[in-house]
Amino acid sequence: MALIGMNRRKFLLTGAALGCSAAASPLLTPVAFASAPWDNRLIALILRGAMDGLDAVQPYGDAAYAGLRPTLAAGEAAADLDGFYSLHPALAPLMPLWAKGELAFSHAVSTPYRDKRSHFDGQDILEAGVAALGTGVRDGWLNRLMQTVPGVSAETAYAIGREQLLILKGQADVSQWAPDTKLELSPQAKRLLDMVFHDDPLFQQASSEAITIAEQIAADAGGDATLDSDMAASPMMAGVQMTGDHVKLAEFAAARLRGDTRIASFSIPGWDTHNAQSGPLGRALGTLSDTILTLKAGLGDVWGKTAVVCMTEFGRTARENGTRGTDHGTGGAMVFAGGAIRGGRVVADWPGLADGDLYAGRDLMPTRDVRAHAGWIMRGMFGVDSGVVERAIFPGLDLGADPGLLL
Amino acid sequence: MPFDPDLGAIRFGTGLSPAVPPPADAASMLSALAGPDRAAARWPIPVFAQAEPTMPDMAKLAKERRNAEKAGIAEDIAAVQARYVVQRDAARALGLANFGATVARGIGAEDAFRERLTWFWADHFTVRAKQGIIAHLVTPYVEEAIRPHVGGRFADMLKAVVTHPMMLLYLDQSASVGPDSRAARGGRKGLNENLARELLELHTVGVNGPYTQDDVRQMAELLTGLTVDRMDGFAYNPRQAEPGAETVLGVTYSDQSSLETIFAALDDLAVNPATAQFIAGQIAGHFVADEPDPALVAAMAATFSQTGGDLAAVYATMLDHPASWLTEGGKVKQPLRFVVSALRALGVDADEVAGATPQTLRQRLQQPLVLMGQTWEKPVGPDGWAEAAGAWITPQGMAARINWAMSAPGRLVKDLPDPRDLVLTALGPTPPDPVVFAARAAESKVEGVGVILSSAAFQRS
């Protein structure tokens, strides 16, 4: 921290000498890094493309299931969870977490989005946390959480990856970064950049945050080196099957969350499995499993106070389609992991899969709102009042009964 | 504000250049678009059927490989494997060459509006290679299904796209089979809604358009029969077609399943009033402003409807409209456009880029685009790249842009221009004072160039 402060100070003096308006520049304003108002960690993962909940967590105990999924139902290859649900084989590396009570699922859930089944609108509704688009709400629900809590700083919440995450967009300052981004600039270059961005708030803010974060990460790097090597040696990493962006994102998230960061979010694509689903869904579930295991390994002791919440825009058709895949549907599943989770359970008001039970004759009927589960987690982990959840974070939501997802 | 040549080159082209003059007026932009495609002739990209290895080349070798593996003779397996490696390397080399040619066209084009239109429509009809092995065929899809139609009729582009093997594979139409068709074999194969849904939601009437799940389903049934034969390319297979008449958006089509019936539905969709409105909004939202003036969109939509989707007429309306020339608002350049416009402003020789080594193309251009958030030909979904400025000018995106601006020009350009000159070449005769000052105050040429290219003035349009 001291190093960054010093750089800023030097910058301030020379910047002023150059004649640019130093006082108005966020680049030159010392940022107070308050410690966060709570100690628990929340990681929100967005599964883009609509995860097939009925294949990830298979309700084999429902008499209609096998008939709906003649080629997809995994049968004995799936790991039994509780005598009704079984787990897709690609999630098998997570079974130790299930056994320890650090992994839970909810089923037959959805956002309020219905009928048009567009990925992009579905994801906007999920991340905005609203009942419908076009209501004037333009920020994300995790950002609104940040707006309700005093004492947070930009570092409290991190949007990770190269995309912009609507879930964290909004009035409250949050940090955004992608793990493989670097920025090294001469002091003069920084001064001149500040000058050419000066009249443009969008560019000014993005570049000043970039410089701050890059310096902070460089300053932290010494301390992280030992932890990273610890992590590589951790037995949890043995379950990690793949390398790729998701592992880098998870490692980066874990590194931030070991410090002052309390909330992190990133997304995992690859769930839109219209065709020959077993291949792509297996890969996507493998990615999810890797991500969760990498987070656990990277977080070390902090895992004990962590909840990972995985959400998708909607589920997929109850019947497999004509090409051994599934089309866009409604009800789906959520995945929860972490030491803060009361795991080893699938939480659901199961609607059934018989013809008459399906939504619009084709989809798993949602019986619970994704937002209610997320709301109960925020309430439990951060002490946010129910009224704040139902009015400020998810306007108009009825939280309903406590699903008991937390210890 | 009327037509301005410099703003015309920046907003509707690939930027100002020391070598290529900006367009004199809207009429010359449109007549260039109607004229011969000089950039395509000079920096060629093969069409789909000639892009080697072609799909049949790959299908043949894959078959030989399977046969060799079945026969189990080690020598034959090794031989076919060696040929496979050669083929894969050739595919990668062509993919990279296609990228180089795309960038070269952007840098060198006299008629840069055509390049921008090609990028826009390729994004509107996004295709991704489902398997890495066919990644080199995405640009050829654009060359064949998109580029010839950018100044033509929307319906023609729509039909070219919807019958193209790359789109049929990408959105799974090739595998979709009418549930009561002969190919369904008693229900063992069936329908896939993917293309039908995106056709309505993304390609024509838009997500707020007047369609329901029933329309998606009917459209999916109507599209059955469109498929891909790995040896022959696009095919219409009547055995896959769902029998009977389908009704989409209130129109019932012939109960005779045929390509003509599908084209009839596409022709109707192409001129639906909701399509006119949606496409007008997409074009204005890409070229003029993230949230374009509704009057501009309405005028463009009216032209679209009056002309039955004549795209050149729609562009003419855009270029004539005062709202298209406001300097407030505007757009942020997406990464490919940012990089191309920077190289163009620096006076980089387009032929050198087209002939650059694979390593140069990867390290200096493709990798930086990844970090800026725009991996070449790999948008996340069929909705393509984001339009909103805020999606690109994030801390991580900005860091990647600044890094590239500060480092790549010095490595790519032998004689960097004097920053005091570049500020005028890149930004036109009236650049903002702070950028002029910064160009003068930089400690080195490299840094001066970097600051100019990083500036909001250069990255906005």
C-alpha cells in the first residue's frame, strides 16, 4: 500500500506542475482501503448458455425421467446423491465435497423470466435480479447489495474476466480485472494519459482503476508467490482435470478473496447444448468442477467462510430434442459449494415430470425463485435485513421460507 | 451538421490515413460501395468451397483415418495421422492468412465503409466454428454469404446465410429433423430449435418482435430439410422435412415442403415491419451511437420498408440524417477496429500486414485482441459482440488497449511518425488541446504515439 501511496504523491506534484487539474482526477485521489464490513466470502458464478439442470442433477427417482431422456439419462454411471437425485458423471470430482457437506443443489428453480427463452434477455434478468426487463433497473443485484452496506471500498467486490458483468455493474464502486492483464507505465506516460482522458469520465475511470489495480497486484505479488505454490501442492488440485481460463479466473478470485475482497463474480460459458449434449455438457460440468476445486484449494482456510453460488439463465426442455440435446427451457438447477454451505442436500419443491406437471407442456416447472436462494444467502452471510433484500436488492421479491442453505 | 469527410472516414470507415483520402461526400461512399470490390481483389480471401483444406478434404481424410484405425495396421495409421497433421497445419495457416487479409483490407481500403459493413453484418449473422478444425472456414463464410450482399438486399443476405453450411452447423440446423419426416425413423431423430429461435430473435424481427414460442416451433419445423452434406456442402434433404404446412407470424406456408417454401418464409421475414425497425436500430446502434436518435432509426426503418430492404438505400438515409453527424455521444471503437484504425493512421503498409509472419500476426495483433476482449472470430454467443461503450472500456480492456498502443506500434512500424504529426493524421485538423499537448510532451516517440492512440479522442468515433 505504501508504495502505491508514494507513487501517487509524486504523480500529484508533477501532474500539478504540468498544469492538469489534479484535484478532479480520480487517479490522484488517495483511496482509503477500509477493511470490509464482514468476513464471509461470496462467489457468484454465472453459467452462460443455460445449464441443463435435469442432466447435471438427475431426478432418476421421478418415474417420468428415463422416458423423457432416453439417451441422456446416465443410469448407473451417475453417482447417487440421496435416493432420488443422482449426479452427472462429469461432476464426480465434487463427490468428496458432497460427502463433507460442502456441496448442495437446488432444483426446479428459475428467475421470473418466462416464455421467450432468449439467452441474452434471460442473463440480463438473472444479473439485474429483476422480474422483467425495461423496468428502468439498470444495475446488477450484487452492486445493489454493495449500495446498501456502509464501509465498503472498490476492492470489496471484484468482477473478474474480460467481459463486463452486469451483476456487479452500478453506482457502488467495484473492481474489475482479468487475470492475465498487465500494465506497466512510466510516470510520464501516466501523467500524459491522465491528461488525454481528463474530459472523458468513462476512459478516465477505467484507466485510473487499471493503473491502481495493476500496481496493487504487483505489490501483492510477492506475498502470493508462496500461497500459489502451496496451492499447486494441495491435494484438492489433484481433481482438477483441465487448464484454461476458468482455472486462471478461479485462482485470481481466490487470491483476491484471501485479501480484502469479499465478493467475486465471473462467468463460465459453454452450456448451450442443443446437439449431442453429452460431449459439450460433460466439458462444461468438468469446467465447473475444476473451478470449484481450484477455488477451494486457493482459498485455504477462507473456504470455511465461503459460499459459491452458481446460477444460469434458465433450464432446458424436459424432453431431449431430436438431436440428443435439449432446447431452451424454464426450470433448472443451482449449485452451491463452500465451507459456509449446509451441504449434502438437494433443496427442491419437486413439481414432477409427468406431462401435466411440465411448464407449457415442455419444461421443468419452476417452484422456487433463484433470487430467493441468493437472497437468503446474502441475508445469512452478510446480515442483510430481509426487507432490504426484498426491496433494494431484488425489488418485489418474496423471499419465502428459509431454504436453510447455510450452516 | 452536414457530411464531414474526416468524421465520415472515422465513423463509417476505418479511420484517417496519411495514404488514403477521406470520402468526399455520402454519394461517393455509396457509389464506391456499388462499384467493384477492389480490396477483396487485392487482399483475397477464398470463398467457402475453395478454402483449403475444404470440408470435403477434411471429411475424406477423417474417413481414411477411421478406416485405418478399424483395420488396425500401425503403418497406415501413422501415415494417415501424418497427413492429418499437415492438413491441420494448412487449416491454421489459412485461418491466420484470412485474419491478415481482413486487417490489410481495413488498413488499405479506399472504400473502407465496405469493410465496416462487412464486419457489422458478419457480427449480425455471427457464426463460430463448432470444432477447431473448421475455424479457417469462418472468414470464407463471411466472404461468400455476407460481403457480396452488404450493399444489396437484406433478403438476399438472409437467404445466403440461412443456407450456408457454417450457419447450419453452428446453430444445429443440419441435424434437425421433422418429427414426422422419413428421416426421423419413428422418433429416433427430431427437431432442434436453435436456428429457428435465433433467426427470429437475433437476425430478423428481434427479441421484442411479435413472435411466441409457437412461432419458434413452427419456424423450426419449417426449416427442416436444410442440412449440410460434408462432401457436397449445403443440401436440401426432403427426407428431413416435416410434412404439412407451418404457420409463422400469422402466415401459413405451403404444405409442399421445399426450399422454395423456406425461401418464401425468409422473404416475408426479411420485410416484416419489425425486421425493418430492428435492423435500422442495429445499424444505427453500430455506426452512430449506442443509443441512436429514435428519429434516425425511424427514418432508416421507413426507407427499409419502402424499398423492401434495400440496404444501400437505408445507408443513404443514415448518411443524410443530421443525427448521424453529431459529435456528442458516438461510439467507442471495438478492439479490431481500434487496432486497424491505429495501423491505418500510422501509415502501415497493408501489403506488409497481409504478408506478415504468423508469429507477428499472433503476437502483435491476435493476442492483444484477446486481452482487449475480442478474440478473433470467437464471440461468446450468436448475438456477437457487445455494442455498448461500457462493455469495452473496462479497467482490464483499457489496460490492454494502452499496453498495445504503447508497445505494438514501435515493434510493427519501422519509422514511427512524429507524434506532433500523428495527432493531426489520426484525429483530423482540430484535435483536442490536451492530446496535442501530450503528443508534444511525451518523452519518446513511442510513448507519444502510445498516448495519442490511447486517447479517448482516438478511441471514440
